[in-house]
Amino acid sequence: MANRSVLVVDLCGGLAALACLTVGGWYGWLNPDASGPRRETMQATVNHQQAELGRAKGRLIEQELILTETRAEAESRGRLPTTTALEKDLGAIVALAQRHRLTVKQVSPLPAMNYPGILEQRYSIDARGSFADWIAFLHAFEGEEFWVDITQVRLASDRATAATESAPTAQMILSFFSAVQTPEPGTET
């Protein structure tokens, strides 16, 4: 009998503990009146995060458009021309030299150089002018848009020439670059 009474007391105590846990769980977690504000707070957080995600997607689309435009511009701007307007560019360079008070004495073509995918056409220009005029010309030349490099500048070292002319003479080697179109294998040119 004593075992039964202990068992009944344990059973009653277990039921009382279960009832307390059920009531506490109901009011703490499942009670609609108590969990409403918490649910609203969570819903507001979700709504805010979704709005932030939408703004981030919009910024991503803008950046992808900018990237596409930048790639297209870089591709067209940085590409070597397939032909070069030698006469036009050479005339513009001579005119630029004359604007900077250089006297162009001679313009001579030099042998062209072929590299894989690139053609370099070279010209020699002999001109005379003060060092300040040469510096001004070289500075202005660097700001021009044509595909031409000054690959060499040689100052005159002839004392006889220096004695008869008031300004030093220099020779520039200009290199005009263009892309060489290579035929596809199996096609005839």
C-alpha cells in the first residue's frame, strides 16, 4: 500500500508539473495575445529586409549596365585601327610641329616593320627649333589621338651644322601602328 501511495503522489506531482508547463507554454509561446507584438516585429523585420534586398538588386542592375557600357567603350577605344590615315596623320603632325615654331626640313618614309598582328609604318622627320619649342611640341603631341609614337629623337651633333644654324636640328622617327588582318585558315586572300 505504501508503494501505491508513493505512486499516486508521484503521478499527481507529474500531472501538476505537466499542467504548469502547459499553462506556461501557452502564455509564453502560443498565446495569440502575447505573441502578436513579437510576430509583428518579426514581420516588420522581414519586410525591411525584403525592401533592402530590392534596393540592392536595383543597384546591382545599375552596376551591370555601367559595366556593359564601360566594356564596350574600352573595346572600341583601345583597339588598334585596321588602317591608318598616314597622309592625314603625317600632315597633322607636321602642322603641329609648325604651330610650335619647329621648321620641318624633310619627311622620309622608312621600311615598314611587321609584327604578329601589327604593322608599324615608320617615317623620319628632320626639323629645327629651340629646345623650348621641341618640349612644347612633344607635350602637345602626347595629347593627340592618333596611333603614332615617337620612337626615336636624335639631336644633330654636326658642329658645322650647329655653327650655321641658330636652332638645333633633330631627327624624329615616327611609328604609325595598325592592326594586321590575318586571313582565316583555309580562306584565300
